[in-house]
Amino acid sequence: MSLSIQGGNHGPLHAMQDADRRLQSTFRHLATGKRIASAADDAAGLAIAARLQAQQRGLDQGVQNLAAGQDLARTAEGALQGTQDAIGRMRELSVQAQNGTLSAEDRATIQQEYDQLAAQIDQTAQGTSFGGQNLLDGSASGGLEIADGQGSTTEVAIADQSAGSLGVAGKQVGDPNTIAALDAASDRVSQTRARLGAIDNRLGSQARALGNTSEALTAARSRIEDADVAFELAAKAQATVRKDLASLTLIHSRASAHRTLSVLA
């Protein structure tokens, strides 16, 4: 006749298995840094965190779009500074050329420099681009849309800034009307630069606002899905102790059962 005593092992065995599952879960949370390592941990929390992450990524891309818009505006404004400097020099030459003490040869030399500066303005207009798009030759006069990803757009429209469009090409330095044309061109370039500066500031303000919102979403998502390291370490220690106790209890239970069987035998 053989006897088997197993009933007393079930409690410690189940406790040890439960503690082992808890340890595995804690290890997974600590390894990933996430409280929600899978949908099984918190299905609702995972859905909320995923939605927040999608919103955050959209905001971050919007910030990048706005930063690119700022770079575009600064590129155009920086180039126009060179244009305005050239116009200032052209005005200086025109004033000089209208001095009655100069000879015809002197005026011809001054005219050559004036024409070279006008060509420089055209070169700037034709050669200034951003992301493959020309900015100052009239290509951007229809407006370039800068989207923030939240339904708002800012238009960057830049009229033709060539010497011909500004009204300073083909002028004679000895003509009194040339100075008035140069003053009008300088005012036009100044207005364009001021508008680009305002656009730069607006885009910067929008980017900061989106950045603040993104940070808030990051914090909210972190509270939902990130692991509390202190809590997980405490849970790990607790589960380890329970597993050890369950193991000892199981060993003691089996030893007691063995002694009982020995006596009965």
C-alpha cells in the first residue's frame, strides 16, 4: 500500500508562483522604464498615452515647421540687408555724380560702379533661396504657407526685389530723379525687411506656445505610462521576500509530508 500527501503543498506553491509573476512584471517595468509595458498592464491607460503621444508628435512637428519658417524669413531678411546696403551706396554715388566739379570721365566711372551695384542686387534676388525655393525674384510673391500643424498657417509673401522691380536699374547717376528712385527703393526694401522681422517674431511666439503645450503633454503621458522606480523596487523586494517565504514553506511542507509517510510506512 502507498500513501501520498499533497494537499498541504498547494498554498505555498501558489504563493510562490504568484510572487514569481509579480517579480517578472516588476523586472519588465524596471527594464523598460514603463508602468504600462503592454496593454495587459493597463488597457485604458495605454490608449490614453498613445493618444497623447500622437498629439505631442504633431506639436513637435509643428514646432519644426515654424522653426523652418523662421529660418526662411531670416534668410530673406539677411539677403535684403545686402540689397539695402547696395542701394545706400548707389545713392551716395548719385549724390557725388551730381557735383558740378566732376568731369564726364569721372561720372562715367561712377556710373560703372552704380551699374555693378544694380547687377549685384539682381544677383542677390536671383540667388537667394531656401529649401530649393527662390525668395527674392518674385517666386514667393504669391505667398509661402507655414503650417503649425494645429490648423493655423502664416503666409510669407515677398515681392520681387530685383533692381528692375525696385526701380533702380538703368538709371543715370547724373539724373536728379535717380536719388528719388533710390529713396523709394530703400523704403520698399525696409518695409519688406520689417515685415519679415514681424513674421519671424510671430513664428517664434507660436513655436514657444506649441513647445509649452508639448511639454505639458509629455508630463501627462509620463504620469500615465512611466514606471515609479521607487514603487517598483519596493514591489520587487516584497515579491522576493514572499517568494522566498513560500519556497521555505513549501520545502518545510514537503519535509513534513515525507516524515509522515515514513512513520506510516
